[in-house]
Amino acid sequence: MRTLVPRLRHRSWVLAVLAGFSVVGLLLAGFVAAPVSSAAADSGCRVDYTVNQWSGGYTAAIEVTNLGPAVTSWRLTWTYGGDQQVTSAWNATASQSGKAVTVTDAGWNGALATGGSADFGVQGTYQAANPTPSDFAVNGVSCGGATAPTDPGTPTTTPPTTPPPSSGCGGAVICTGFEDQSGTTPSGAWQFTAPDCQGTGTVTVDTSVAHSGGKSIRVDGKAGYCNHAFVATTADLSSVGPVYIRMWVRHTTALPAGHVAFVSMPDSSQGGKALRIGGQNGALQWNREIDDATLPAQSPTGVAQSAPLPTGSWQCLRFMVDTSNGHLDTWLGDQQVPGLHQDGVPTADIDQQWLSRTTAPRPTGLRLGWESYGGGDDTLWFDDVAVGSAPIGC
């Protein structure tokens, strides 16, 4: 595999979503939202299927409502009439065989009382056509057909790759702006740590720079292998799955050519070694400590599919780790970073190296800070951090 710069030794290191959906037409952010819902459903279920599409791609926000007896789990099926191909899902697990799609609950949203509903979504691609499915069924019970309203118009601007989820943190395991911190040393639910070795890097509570409120976490990251400096949550994330992370970060110096990391997650699938997010060759990347794999691959093609992290301003970063199948996703603001999207389908010079390991990650914690593996000082601030099992918007 080609690299842009010599690799320095380094220790290897979330789908954006619509939270609630309507069955009426939307014109959202300059692109067509063509919502459709099932017709007067049979006695067992109702499905509302809302599509946002653009040239070659689409998302479908789906609400399934149980009209029959209470169930402890659900399985929704439908058949596509075009050449659609589901590439990922949120709040559910999706698979496709030919034109037939099967979606199962995510566990935490499987129990539906009579009249209860669950929201989830899928993202996919198409080439020729994206007609609305017409044969929804839940647990084998037909929900009736679906019809699409007249297309309200042609998109005038290119839509975001994925729709934005709610920016609230209701139900999140972690939701903090660090306003409860007292003094300058992290305390309580956040503690200083140097996972491998400690140098001159520091972590403090800052009252002069904040994204919201009056406080943030400041990291003065220093170059050199033994300058690890992080603040770590005391919360146990072992039972959170999938893992969605939203944070606001502000950093001073552009990501360097050498490898650095500013997010580190202990990963039980790696025996406690880290799943990391940082940068290399000036662009964002994932890194896996156990085998030093990167996503994207550090080839010219791979790096071109990533994005730099802008300096001097607050940036919303969001990540997803699917603990059941190992899929990963990354958004800078509401834009998906293509090279940091891993859906299990190999793409040359992008994710083949990452897919060499098939064990799904299982993060157990979250650390925010700085470590480099050669050159690379930086000063960073973190604020408004949230972690949960459902997408969290900016």
C-alpha cells in the first residue's frame, strides 16, 4: 500500500438521522423530501415511509406502528421496485437480498405495545429509479401498500449526504458541557489520564473559551510519542450499542502529516487496546491499535476521501460505531466523510486494510485529548459532548 509520508510508529487507536417523521410533503434545505406512507393498513401494523433523495442516493425515514397485540421484537420487510441498494441503517439492522429488504429492531426499541411505534431509517443508492416500496409487512403481517404524492419539485441545491438528527441529548448516557466542573483540574465524571505514557501535555478546565455555557476542556497537546494527555469519562459504555458520539471541538493547528489522535476509546474487542480518531496526512482518520489499521487507507485515493479538521473555530464532529457488525460512520457537521464510512463492502485503497479484521469494536469508555507519534503540537478545546445508542445531532 502506498503512503504519502513515511509512517511513524504509532499505537493504533459515529448516520445522521431524522428523529420523527411526518407523512406530508417536505421541502427541506433545498432538496426534495418526498414522504409516503402506507395506505389504510391491515389490522396488524402501519408503516410511514419518508424519502429524501438526490441524484444517485437517498435516505428513508421509517416509522412502524404496531396495531395488533403487544410484541417484544419486530421484523419489517419490503421489496424494492427499482435498483435501490441499502448501504446502512440507524436504530435498526438492515439486510438486503436482491430486491428484498429485511430490517430488525435494535434491541432497545424492539418492544411495541398496541399502538406503539418505533422510528428508524436506512440510507442507500440507486442508479435508474427509486420507487416507493409497496409490500410492507411486520412479523409476517401485511401493512398494506404505499403511494407517493406528486414530486413537489426538482432539487435546487445538492443535499447533505444524510439528514440531521435531533440535536438534543435526551436518553444519552453522557451529555455534558462541563459546567459542573469546579477548579481547573478535571474531576468527578471526568478524570485526567495518560493511557500509555505521560509527558508535558496538560488537560485543564477552561473558563475563557467555550462552545456554550462558560466552560470547556482545554488540552495542550505536545509532540512526541510519550506526551499522551487525555480526560476520560468514568461512565462505562460496555452496554451501549450502537455507540453514537457527538462533540464540539476547536483546535489551533492543522492536522499534521504524521499520525495524531484526539479521541481514544478502550475497546474490549482488542483486549482493551484503543479505537482512535485523529488525523494523518492532513486529514481525519480512524485508527485501530491492535493492528495499526487506518480508515481510510493512507493512499492518495484514501486521503482524498477524507477531510481536514478546520482550525480556529468550533466544529461539530459525530461518530458511530455499530457494535454488532463493525460498521463505522463519521460526520463533520452534517456532512458524512466518505473515507471514514465503513459499511462492510471493500473499496480499493479506502477500507480494505480496515476490513482485514472482522471482529466488531466494543468501546467501553471515551477519552478526549492528544497523542502524537512524532511531531505535532496542538491546543484543543472540547465541549458539549454526548454519547448514546441513538444518533445525536449538532
